Amino acid sequence: MRVFGIPLPHLAATLLAGVLVGSIVVGVTIDRGGAEGAVESPYARPYPIPHRYWAETDEMYVFASGGQQGGFYVYGLPSMKMVAEIPMFTVDQAWGWRTEDPKVREMLTNPWTGELATVGDTHHASMSKTDAVYDGRWVFINDKIYGRVGRVDLDTFRTEQILWIPNITGGVHGFNVGPNTDVAMLNIEFEQLPEFADQISARGVDIDLLEGPYLGGFAGIDIADDGTMSNAFQVWSPWQQDMVRIGWGESEGWVVNTVYNSERATGTVGMFEREDDYVFFWRQQSITDAIDSGNYITSEQAPDVPVIPWDDVEVYAAKVPLNPHGIDVSPTGRYMFVGGKATSIVTAIDFEKVLQAIEEERFEGEEFGVPILETEFVRAATMDLGLGPTHIDFDDKGMAYIGFFVDSDVKTVPLGGSYTDLHGKEPWKVSEVIPVHYSVGHLMVAGGDMAEPYGKYLISMNKLAKDSFIPHGPLIAENHELFDISGNKTLMIDQAPFPPETHYSQAIPVDMINPIDVYPLADEEIETGVTYDYDDKVVNVTMTAVRSWFTPASFTVPEGWTVKMEVTNVEQVMDITHGIAVTGHDVSLSLDPGQTRMVEFNAGAPGVYWYYCIWFCSELHLEMRGRMIVIAEDEWSPDKEWQPPE
Amino acid sequence: MRVFGIPLPHLAATLLAGVLVGSIVVGVTIDRGGAEGAVESPYARPYPIPHRYWAETDEMYVFASGGQQGGFYVYGLPSMKMVAEIPMFTVDQAWGWRTEDPKVREMLTNPWTGELATVGDTHHASMSKTDAVYDGRWVFINDKIYGRVGRVDLDTFRTEQILWIPNITGGVHGFNVGPNTDVAMLNIEFEQLPEFADQISARGVDIDLLEGPYLGGFAGIDIADDGTMSNAFQVWSPWQQDMVRIGWGESEGWVVNTVYNSERATGTVGMFEREDDYVFFWRQQSITDAIDSGNYITSEQAPDVPVIPWDDVEVYAAKVPLNPHGIDVSPTGRYMFVGGKATSIVTAIDFEKVLQAIEEERFEGEEFGVPILETEFVRAATMDLGLGPTHIDFDDKGMAYIGFFVDSDVKTVPLGGSYTDLHGKEPWKVSEVIPVHYSVGHLMVAGGDMAEPYGKYLISMNKLAKDSFIPHGPLIAENHELFDISGNKTLMIDQAPFPPETHYSQAIPVDMINPIDVYPLADEEIETGVTYDYDDKVVNVTMTAVRSWFTPASFTVPEGWTVKMEVTNVEQVMDITHGIAVTGHDVSLSLDPGQTRMVEFNAGAPGVYWYYCIWFCSELHLEMRGRMIVIAEDEWSPDKEWQPPE
């Protein structure tokens, strides 16, 4: 197999050296014009702009994974204006997410080691769905650095749960929620050496601490009706697993994932040795059967989580080009697109043919006992499209949108089968080339990863923005480019810089989400005050915040004691947020209207410390402050305790 | 004095109860139209939009203080597109600012207690200037929670220094850099009880640990030619000090600041007892003289920083209405605007008259020995303009722009004196009322706080956005509104949501800033490798990152040892950022092209941990990963040490 006339090993070597990538990216010609093909704009904005223009014209939310931001960015379409960040795996003072709140601290603490983990790398946003269509309840996402998955409640735009995955030290990549939000799968990309490695090794799998190789697989997560996630099972195998999708429609009951390191190498170069890697097809029922029959092992760390070796479940492989990444499924669940990152080849696997090949045992080999389906038989198309295919999304008209990192473009390809009724074009041929600036990493068509895509908008999330915006130092923002794909020609609506670093994103119509404005207050009145626990050396403070004061407005505490404050913002008015920072104590938390939060910290050294509202909550917000008076241990006596006002 | 027919004490009480603030804000009528006064738009954008449209049309940078974000937001004008965040006082994984980098950790560590302070509340951006005009070298800002000031280098868009201020526990508000960037002043807003309180008390100032009152003042900071800040002196007084400006032009040699709590109260209500508070005028030379003559005290904490009691320097007061906040100086340095936050009154003090009053000893009283200048004599105007005046900025045509939090509008007032030549209007009367949505906290006219305002753009930074954008949960973004002020009527160009929570911001032309794209590499080649220090149990790793691997690609370390990695991104290509996350170790740092950073962490428990590039740096970035193999202490032997490749 040759790509662009270059024998594959040479191409891979060139890509590896970074030369080709660098030169192509830098060499892109910049079009400074823009008049070409200009049309009457439905996206012009009036001048002067009326108040609430964007509130009334935005049609969709984008929930963009934050990458090393560790949560979500949320923006509107077509305005591209960022309305929120949702912190999850990192601490974030701006959006009120810090570990002096014990609820946050608990979520960020490794349940097995007790260590706090405040870094995150969120990759694959996955909306809750009903019958494979977004339903607007929650959005889930994974942290690649640690093995964690978080859930955001779309009523509050807040992280409500973080689930830690046992048996792994991190390095999880693909993540996907099932078509009815009762299950999710998380892929182990970075090979691991779990405590039960010997039991896998005993099945003929080589493993070595110093030299490698190690093991991979995926974790299954149960999702309850209220959104609560729990560890359900794990499937371990000789290989890492990269991206994952849980099938629906024509692929219902199957989990598919890609393996780019079928070589089981531990170094970068070794991962490119084979010309082909794999996509795997796992029958979900076979996992359930293994669990039901007790045919599994467990770990000391998580004795309740069944661990099933790959050869005890039903799994098939198909070959795909050198180092695949995305595995993306067409709206009816039939076609599965896999590109070879280090090639120019994109394959469309026909799941109807996969089922037929399994039925008819059309195998062309096996590895570690996994049958390899006949390559040509299961493919609907093998397309030579351009350098560096990564991710693929789908619109409502039977078109696939494929991002090319090296070519810096998005190419559209009409789907075959019943999809041809939607577009009437010749399938599996490039229909349009959309230049992007530069190096698309991920892309998103609105609703493009589920059964009923919304279409209309395409966003290319370009990893290299370079000179797209005014200079801002060596660390350059991402470039999100928004296109209208509803007409005959794809036109760019806007370019917008975004903070580091979005991976997959999802869009959902504005009217599907109705977040609350305030947290309702409990009926009983809050009894503010201070109590002293001399046994545990704890001061418990029950406090309220309202424009423009805290109650109590001051309290005393002996030096070195623990201060536990339960603070309620008793406002019930939209947007009247308060907050509490304590000078000299590394404490600063936000309090939404009606919200109660705990704040824990050590009183520290003697002195006068002010707590104050960090939000410009009213004209008198500067005066919204109170005193914590820390008294030296040898000067303390109970008559210095806080007293209720007379 | 009555405001809107309400006797002041009643007004204050109403404001304090939050009723008036709440009802006025909520009751604002929303104009859903927009056709009114529509004109041909210079701000329409083409469709399709050409690549680099915003890079080529943005005229200015805005450096917006981040509030509880703890650093800066940076966006373009008129695009309002945010190109960068600059972390400073908080940790921020997205923008590469975490404490596993010992340089960051040192900046965030209290030099006197050794405690790490990772919260910040940045308020008053202050650009470097030459002859009272921005010069594009640095931007400085203060942290209100702790007493800290940071400096950003505009070549790198990075925080290069954080200066801790001694003798205080936090609560500093006003901050201003002098007209030639050799000095800055930082105001102590929250009253303190410093170790030398008794020496101040001995001058007839009451102080009490439990009941208050305490002391306030301001800190002077020296700024060297290379931007390095150092603590120069402190002036302590019976009062807190809120906002501050260092004079220039007609007020050169003087420092002015506001005091809203002249009552010296410790509770919110007490701070509103007096109908008038103060603005203070400090002669800078008198501070220098006190230092030169050795007429000062010092603290044990900072024996090198002279502390000067207020009555040993030359200072005068003038009365201003109930609880002033901003003190804003007109471009020639002559008029000083001070509004009473809890009133409808804005006063313009004529500094020419201040000097005359001092010369002629026109005093109407004194407090703690500070002469109070004749109120009516020093005022150019006393204007009844609207509820809740806060901040004021100036344009290039002799106009003042005054924000009203409660009225939710910006009012323009033509200046008198020689400024009338610029506008030809009747001075000191409202010229235009600009509605904003809602509750303007701060506002900014481009260049509006220095000698040569750029004008053209006004930004109203509205603290309550409420329903301005699509709903996004109980925590609502800020609403920045951009206006064109170059014509006869002020027109709104755009509304944009911004993350919490901008305070003062500054704008500077794009062509004044030329940040670097890459850090140049040192001439000598980097010798990658690993050394083992058995005495201190430290593994020292010298590592490089390049597309698409780390060198070394793996290393071993005994369990529990300290790992010190010096990692260099050896790329010299714009936007090729790498990063390093270590699974299971709470480590994730960004590496700009050419940048070298240290990373320190504990190796922890035995196992295989992957380090990987967190940036989608090339098509092969997934494979850019290496292994840290942590070996149990009892299994370690020197033959397991990393070995250079043969």
C-alpha cells in the first residue's frame, strides 16, 4: 500500500520526524480576500445591536470538552460566545470549584489512595440520550490523565458526580454513553500493569515490568435513572483500546473500538510498525453472560467489579489502516468510519457486512484468539482522501464530514446505502473540500454523533491557530471555525479563539435545556451562629450571605483550630451571586443564589482576618465583609467565644 | 443633603437592605427592538468570513482584570474575542500555571510563612507608562485577597514576578502605577492590626483586637528599569484607603486616594453613618523626606521597609459624598472625580484649587491632625447624576464617562476648564445617558486613565448580566458591552459574556505589543538523561519534547523518591506547544515552543506510569508518550537505573 506515492514506512518516518507536518502546516497560503462567493448574510449583526440580541438569536449550545482545562466550555451558536465554563477535574476559582469545599475535595480524591488529583484532561463529551437521541438531562466526560468520568447536570451546569475507575493508573481516552444512558464505556489507551496481570499473562500474553508490553481494555459503567454512575465491569485484553462507540440502530448490542498500537509497542516508533491496526467489535450480551455466569476475576482494589479477560467474551477484529483514531458511526448505526491517522486512507465499515461475516465465519486470521474478519468483505469503502484523517461526524443529509490534520481541511463524503435517498450524490467520493486554519483536530456537526443529527452547523476545532488572531504570546489559543452546511456550498460564518484545548464537542438546541436560576431555599429559617468543639478543636460557623452583609459579621477562634463554615446565599433573585474569600487563608468560594456550601480551613496564626464577598453583588459590596479574629492559644478563654447578638 | 427626595440615612438604610437595588435592577424594561437609530454598520462582518478577518480588523487589546479568576483576560477590540488568559495568583492548568513548576510555586508562596496561596482576586490593571502614556512593556495588577502585586511581561503574556507586601494579612484594593513606571501604590482597604499597631496607637489612635477599629494605609513599591518590583515603604494611618491614583501633569508629585470608611467602623452599617467621607492628597516628596531623614519605624517581618505614620508626612483631606469608591483623574491630571456610591452625587475636585487651598491654608477642620480643605472651594462641580456612581473614565474629547450601578447606565459629562475647547459643550452637565444591561461595575474608555486617551471605544463591564444571553445555570457570566463613542451618539457594537469577574480593564493598540512566538533555544545541545542521587533520594531527569516523542522515552525510579524533571520543548516553530502530564501524579504542565520548565513531584507507589503530551501537537500526538517505571524499594538495585541508549 502506498500513499501519495510514498511507501508507507517512509511516510510514517517522515511524519514521525515532524518535518512533513511542520512544513505543510506552515506553508499554507493565507487568503486575505474574502469577497469570493460573498452572499447576503443571515449572520450579519445589526448596528447598534439591540439588547438580548444573542439571547434571542442563539439556536444551540455547544458543550466543548476542555482538554487540559479539565471540564467543559459552553458557548452559543451561531454567536460563538462563551457563556460558561464547567469545572470538573481541576480546581477553578473563577467558576467556584475549589477543595476547601469538602464536597469538591471528596470528588477529586482518589478513593483508594486518598490522594487529591487536581489535573484533568477531558476528551469526549457524551450527552445523555433516549433512543439514541440527545435528551438534555446530563453531559458526561472522561479525564484522560486519571481514570475518571464526570457527570454535569444540565439543570445546574455543575459537576454532580465524579466516578473513579479502579485497576488503572490513568491514560483513558475513548468514552461513550449508550443510546439509552444506562451504560457507558471508557477505553484504556495507555497500557497498564494491573495487579491481576499474571492471570491475563497465563493466557499466553507476554508482559514485562521494565520492557513491556502491558495490557489494555475498557471499563463498563452503569448509569442509574437519576444519572448516578457506578463501576459495572472491565474487559482486559492484550491491547490498548483508543476510541469507542456503543452501537444503536443497525449496530445495537455491540461496542466498537479502535486499537492503534496493535504492535503492543512501548515506544512511539514501534507503534507504527504494522501497516494495519484494528477495530474491534464486542457483543455486549457476551459480557453480561460472563458476569452472570461468574466467569470473571476481581482485584483487591475493587472486589465488586468483575474483570473479564478478552477471550471469555465474543469479540471480532477488522483491519484498518495504520494507527486509526476515531471510530464514528453513521446516524442509523450502520457505517463505521475509521481513518488511518498516519495515512491518507479512510475506511467505511458496513456493520451489516460485519454481522454477515460473523455469521458466515468469513475470517482471514486471528490474533490472541480473536477472529479477524475478511478485510475487503466488511468494508463499504476504502477511500484515499488526504493526509491525517482524525475524526468524522455526520449531518442530517447523509453526508460524512472528515477532518484532516495534516491537510488542514474538512472533506465531505456522501454515504451509500439508504442514505443516497437523502443526497442523491455518488457515494464514497469527496463532495466538497473545506479549508480550515489550521490542522483540524476534532470537528463537530450539530448532533452529528447520534441517530437524528441536527445538521446546519459544522465546527472545525483547529489545533493550530497560528496567525489567525492578534498575537498573544508563545501560547496560542485554539481556532474554532463555524460553518453553515445547510446550503449547496459550505460557508464560514465565524472564526473564534478558544482557550486550551477542546477535543470532542456536542451541540444541543437551546430549547432542550432549562437550567435553574436559583437554588430553592429550605423552609426552615437558618439559625446562624458559632459553636466551639473543644474536643476536636473545631469552630462550626453557620452563616448567611445577603446584600450587603454576612451573619455573623464577626467571630473568634483559637489559633490553629479547624474552621468549618456552612454558608448559605439566602438570595432568591437571579444572578445575585455572593462568594466568600478569607484573607490570608487560601479560601475563596462562589455561592449561587440559594446555594449552601461548606468551607473548611485551618484558622492559622493569631490576627484579624477579613472574610468578604468576592462578587460585585450590589453597590455596597465593598462593605460586605466580616472579621475572623484568631486569638493566641495562651490568650484564649471561653469568655472570648462568639456570643449571639442581644 | 437629600437624594431623590429621600433623606440620606433613609436612602442608605434602603440600599443596605438590598430592596432598592434589587427592585430597580429587576425592573429594567428590556428593549427587544433594535431598529431605532440603526445606521450603516462599520462593524458588520462579511459572509463568508475570510480567514484572518479578526487578526486584521482588531485595533486594540483589552487587558481585563480577572477578579476571582486571579489574573487577566485578554481580548481584541472590536471583535471582543478572547485570545488569552494570563494566570497569576491562582493555579490554572489550561494556561499552564501549576505549582509542580517550582518557579510558579515560589511565586505563590508567602515568603514569611511558607504557605502556598492559590486564590486571587485581581482588581486594578495598571499598564506601564512613559510620561503618563502607555508604553506597552508590562501590565501590573493587585490581588485583593492576599497583599500581592504581579507583573506580566507583554513580550510573553506571562506573569514574570509576584511581589508580596509585608505587614498585612490581605484585603488590598486600589492599585496604580506611576506615570513613569518607577513607582506603584497599593491601598490597604481592609483594616489591619500590624505588629507595630501600638506605635501608631500611641499617637492618639484607638485600636482594639476584638472590637476594632484598626488601621489602614498604603504601600509604596519601587519598579526598576527591568520591571522588577520591590517593597519601598508603607504609610499607615487611622483609616483604610480604598482607591488610589498617582498624579501626573497638573497633579504630578501627589498621590490621591479615597476612604469610604472614615467612620472606622467594623460592621457594614457603621460604614454608612457619616454623610461625607474623604479623599486624601499625599505629597510624595514628604514621604521621601521622611525616609531620607530616618523618620520611620519598621517591623520584624520586613526590617528593610520603612513604615511611616500618616502624621509624619504631608497629607490633606477633602470631603466627598457618602462612601466614595473610584478616584479618577482627567487626562491633564487636573480634575479628580469622586462619586458617593451610596448617593447620587458625583464631585469633580479641581486640583488647581487643592494646591491653592493648601497654599492659602483654606481649611474647614481637621481629623487626626489632617487638615480638611474647604469643601466648596476645591470642587469644580457637585453633580446630582444618578444612583450608585462607581467608576469614571475619560475620552480624547474632554468627556467623562461615569458608571451607575443602580441606575444601570453610563452618563457622559463634559469637563470644564481647557477641556471645553475639545467639545464646546456646557461643562458639568449630563450630555448623554447610555443604558447598559445591567448594573455597570466598572467601565473603560480605551486609554481612559492616562494622559492621552485613545477614545473611540467604551466598554461597560456589567456585573449583572441576568437574561442577556442564553441561560447557563445559576452562575451567570458577566456582560461586557462595547460602544462606539466616536460619533455624536453612542451606539452599542456588541454584547459579550465574560467569565467571572472583571474589574478595571485597560486597552492598548495592537501595534504597541509584539509578543514573541517562540523562546529561543540556548546554543549548547541539551544532554538528555537521568541521574540518581542516593543521598537525597532524587532522580534528576533532563528531557526534551519534540514532535512526536520525549527523550528519554522511559526511565526508572525507586518508589517514594523525588522526581525532578527539566523538560525543554525544543521546537522553534510558532504554535507547536507541547506539554507533559504524568498519569497518577497530579502533574500537568504546558511547554511553549523553546521553553524549559522544571517539574517536581514524588514518584509515589510502584507501577507503570505514562507521561504524555497534553497538546494535540501533531497527527501522531497520541503516540507521544513515555514511561516512568516506579520500582518497589526492596526490588530496586542500581542495575535497574536508566541507561543511555547504545
